[in-house]
Amino acid sequence: MKKVYFKTFGCRTNQFDTQIMISKLRDFELTMSEDSADLIVVNSCTVTNGADSSVRGYINRINKKKPDIRVILAGCGAHSKGEKLLAEKRVFGVFGHSEKENIESILKLDKPFYKIGDLNHIDTTIVEQFIGKSRAFIKIQEGCNFDCSYCIIPSVRGRARSHSEESILTQVEKLASNGFGEFILTGTNVGSYGYDIGSSIAKLIKKISQIRGVRRVRVGSLEPIQIDDEFKELLKEPFMAKHLHIALQHTSDKMLEIMSRRNRFHYDRILLEEISSLGFAIGTDFIVGHPMEDDSCWSEAMDRVRELPLTHIHAFTYSKRDNTKSAGMRGEVRGDVAKQRYRELISTIRGKHIKFLESHNRALEVLIEKRDGSRYSGYDQYFNRVEIESDIDILNSWVEIEKATREGAINVAIFK
């Protein structure tokens, strides 16, 4: 039986898609080692140039290391770079998102192929196990209807469309019965869930919380305008993780308008302060160095960042993507300037994060995910990593820590 290795790049949605493919394997054996593989499926990301470079670099390395192995490209990069990589013979085949449930027949093809499929597909597979994971990712929707000027994702993931509540709840029930207690709701634009089927993400979470075995629910990145009163009511519930990732992308209103964003700082600040007052950690996305981000915009943006109760950040320097509005804009920011701004932003949020760690180090509920000798690690309810010394095996267990101590950018504790 031939062995298949999956290399996954990018977001939690891609991680879920890889689990779908794994669940479909029948005539192939899954291997966790690329060295023992007969085929490698690369589930790619294309959100930035850096993501594209990482994918291409990995494929080039495999081509040199194992020139006879079949490399097959999947994921968002299949839609944006697949034809080129196939033409260059860097990969044996390419398939799009809608084809991943046909992984068995695709792996059996004996001639180079390009099966890109369509962008209106909704998965029907029920994933009952997450190989190599302690937490379960649940994809609740696909695509995005936003029109942000810098973003390529709608063109490779399609328009927003929701999975049915029935299929989502069935999936959670099966995973919960198999021992999973933490569920991360993911998708291209998670907060848009339900708009097309007469529901909402808040209604869905309420139903998920009623399933036996569900202990903690996390939500992927939300847009500020998607956090309504119905959703805010959930923040008082014990099953909700005390961390939200709210995608601001910038704090200068001028830049938000240039980026075709729907949020503005005044309302963002009110929202984040309200959520923070409930004891939540708050993360965000932030694009540095977008065209027309001059010194004045940046100075204003950083002053505003310092005002916000942010604890986590996913920051990256602007990356020009073909066929987006931003790609044709003037006022490009020099690379060295963008890198300096990036460092300033990261340093500022790191300071906020450390203060949060020091003030939120008691009554931590940690799901243990990794082990290195006698030291275990996992994430608490605030999405902060905690390392724990223990003489007993606590891998994949829930551990309650009375008090932890900060060690650098993490908390540490001893479990007895």
C-alpha cells in the first residue's frame, strides 16, 4: 500500500481540509514522515508572497531531495499558482478545493493532471477524528463577500456560503464522543456564518454548547461589524474561550478607507474595550506598509494601537497580490520602512501581552497538546501557551492550574 504525506500550510481552514482528505484515504496509508512517503500532497496557502514562497520553497526542496516522488498541489495556491507549477513540472498534479473529497481517485491518476474544480462547493464529509491534534477544528463556512482592496482570498475561496447546521452539529457530536472537548470554529470569514441560511454564528454556538462533551468553544477571526448583541451575550457563558481574534487590519481611518474596510477606529475602540472589560484576551490582524501608509498615518495608527486593549497580534507587511485593487495603487512603502514599522508594532503588543500574562495567571484551564520529557504544554482559556512540569502523563488532558509564573512570553507551572 502506497504511503501519503500531507504538508499543510496556512490557516486553520487548511488544517481542516487536510483532515477531510485524510478521512477519505482507503487504498493509501497515511504517513507522518515525508521520508517514507510515496506521494506528497501539499495543501498550500497563497495569502501573501511569503506564503507562496514557503510553498514553492518546500516543493523545490522535495524535488531535489526526492526527484522521483509525486508532489501534488492542493489548497489556495492551486488556484493562483497551480498552472505555472504544473507547466514547470514542479508538481505532478493540481486540484482545487472542490476536489479534495475525491482524494482517493486523484491519488490513483497515472498522468499529470489539473483538476481545479469550482468555487461554489460545500464539503459534505463528516470528520470524526483529527490525526495528531488535541483540539478539533470545525469548518462552518467557505468564502468571503468582503471586498478588501489587498485581498486575494475571495478569488481562490469563492463567495461566502454556510455549511448546514445539521452537518456541523453531527460533526461536533461525533468528535465529542471520540474524546475531543475543545472546538475551534473556522472558515474563510467565520462571522458571516448563517446569513445565507437564516441563522447566525451565535445561534450555532448555542446549539454546539448543548452537545455533551463540549467543554470549550473558540471562534476564528471575526470582523468587528459581525459582533452583535446576540454574540456578545455568549461572552458571559463559561464554555466560551476567553479570547477573541477581531480583524482590525489597521487603526488609521484613512488607511481603513483605502483598504476598503468596513470598520473604523472609533467603533473598534468601543467594541474592544467592552469585550476586554469581560476579562477577554483580544488578538487582531494588522497589515503594515500598505500603499499610501505615510509617516502621519503610521504615527496615528501606533498612538491608537497603544490605546487598545490588545494582547495578541498576527501582523505582516503588505504583500502585493495580482488582480487586487491595492496592487495598482501608488504611494508604495519602502521595504526597510515597512520592516521597521512591523518591529515597532510587534514590540508594542508584546509588552501588552506580557502585562496580560502577569495579571491573568490564576485558575488557568489548560488543554495539554505536547510533551517534551517531563514538560508539557498547551493553551489556556486566554489562548496563552502554558508549560507545565509533571511527573505523570497529562498529554491530551485538561489541567487546572491554580497559579502560574511568567517565564519570558509564556506562563509556567508545576502540576502535582
